[in-house]
Amino acid sequence: MSRQTCGAAVLLLAMAGVALPVAAATTVDFNDPLRSSQWYLDRMNFGQAWGIIYDLNHRATVRSAVLDAGFDLSHVDLTGQTSPGYNITAGEDGVWVANNHGTATLGLLAAHSGNGAGITRAALSSDILPVQITERGDGSAFATDMVKAIKYAADHGARVINLSYTGANLLLLNEAARYAKRRGAVVFMSAGNDGELHENWRNWNWIVAVGSVDRDGGVSDFSSRGQFIDFVAPGSSILTTKPDDLYSSWSGTSFSSPLAASVASLMFMANPHLNAGQVIRILRATAVDLGAKGIDQDYGYGLIDAEAAVRAALATEGKWTGEKAAGSINWIVNDLSNYTGLQLTNSLLPSVGLIEDTSAVPEPGVLALLALGGAALLHHRRRR
């Protein structure tokens, strides 16, 4: 059977709910002291997915971009793990901490694994591009700055782009994601944290909207729901990095999204020839269905399974040639009137993560409980 035929068979069987007879994966783990508190990595079978990657004779280098409210790149678990980054709002190289949220989302993709300190990252790729999209202390960012950042990341070689903000329902951002797709990238976004059912929010083709589940696999109380949801991933009590060499536990779809993005990064490491559409189709075919059969408004296509997705990626003939198709972004959007609260093209959108009381975290200590309000977090003075 050819690789292409095998890949098609794997996807068809998976979509039909047929269990695939596959060899047991070697589980890879790391010695980071907080690894035992990262329940979410086990829930998504990352250890088995890492084992598949490590068993490969060759694995590709994959650039993943994290778009957020600035980053502490000097953190002990992030030092040397990323490029210097780019600040979209200032139009210059280099990033700084406007809000703690960015360092938290970055840690899930970029933290050192196996360095004997802190946490283990979900993605294995060390080619991480941090892009700062706001300088506001509350972490909110304008939709147009998000579009610029998506374009910047896609133009600078990112194959995976994570945006942990509200706005997955905006056509403007889907236009940017469509541009990224033509450049070979997949855009992941958090679903939102209002806990509401949004029946009129459309499921766009190129934004991968990720909702949150808890330890038991139930939809997190805060997770937004609706037909716009593509997948779910853990988002309750997620331990990750915090500025100043600290760690904290967060809840929010802001953390479900980078975990989903990490799986796409592993898929590209296994098979860099996949295009964006193939990655999305494989994720759909291999997700664990937790709700009604097929897609539903609570779980989308289901919980992303890192091991199954990487296996299917290896078995699929890629369609991306490395050529970046021409495209443009439609900056003028006229059909946002149905999206309550987000009517304006240049809406100011909040990040969607809430830091929790972390007194139970064994190191580095007890962190303060921050106030509610979308993500009203500590304001750090700008550092040049």
C-alpha cells in the first residue's frame, strides 16, 4: 500500500470510529520537577507523541509563533528557547512584559524540557517566534494588530500560530488566518471564557477555535460554546510559566489553544509536507469524541489526541510544497453586525486567561490571586 493510500485509509477508518491496530508508542518523559503537576500533558497523550517523534530518523524543525501581551524571555525556563521576537505595536524587534498572560501561554510551547527546572513544554520544537500584539497593562489587543501579527508570523516562516484571545468569530481574523494558510500555517485561537452558548457565531474555515475541558473531560464552566468550536483541550488549572522565574496555575481557553497548537507543531515535525488543511482534517479525524457523535456545540470534533494525530500525520502524503501562495488580507469587513459585542472591525479584544491561587504549587512559592475582568493581570513597567 502506498503512503498516500495508507494515509487516506487511516483517516477514513478514524472518521468511521474504527480502532486502528498500531504498535505501542514509546513514552518519553522529562525530569522537570513540576512535570507531575502537568496533568494536561497526560490527558492529551503527549508522552506517547513525543516517543513517536524521538523514534524518527529525521524530524523537521518547525517554527511556532505565539501572539500575546509581551513575554519574559529571561525566565529560567524560557531563556534561549525563542527568537528575540517582534513588537507589532511598536514596529520593532524585541518584546517586553505588558501583561503576565503572554509568558503563561508561551511556556506551554517553549519551556525547557528536561533541564531539571520548572515545567515541561507540550511542543518539542525550539524554534519559537514571540510576537507582542499590545502594550496595554490589561492585556487587551486590537483586532487589526492581531491581523498584522498573524501576517508577520506567516511571512516569517511560522507553520503554527497561536492567538489566545477572544475574536474567533470575527471574519477579519479568518481573513488573516486564510492568508496564513496560503503561507503554510495553521492559526489556533481560544474560544473565549464567557461560558455562554453562541448560536450565531460561525465556524470559519481557517481559524481553529479551541474550547476548554477539565480533568474529568467535562466542558469547563467558563468555556464559550457553539458551532464555532472546532476542538477542546485542557484549560482548567494549567500550570505554566510566570514572569520573574515563577510559575502559576491558570484557567481559561487561552491555555487550551496553545496545547492544541503544540499538537500541530508535533505533526509538522513528523511530516513537514502537510498543508494547513490536512492538519485540520487529521485533527478532526483523530480527536476523541466526548459529546454527541460527530461535531457538537460543546466539544466540537472532540478532545485532541496528540499521539493519534502524529501517527496519522506520518501516514499521510503531504500536499505542501514549501511554496508560499500569494494572497491578501481583506481589511474591510462589512458583516460583523451579528456578533454581539464585537461589531467593530477594530475591536479591542481581551485575552482569556485567569490566574489562580497557586499555594499548592511546590515551587517557587505562593502567588497572589489576581482580580477578575477578562484577564486583568499585574502591570509590569516597560523594559527596554
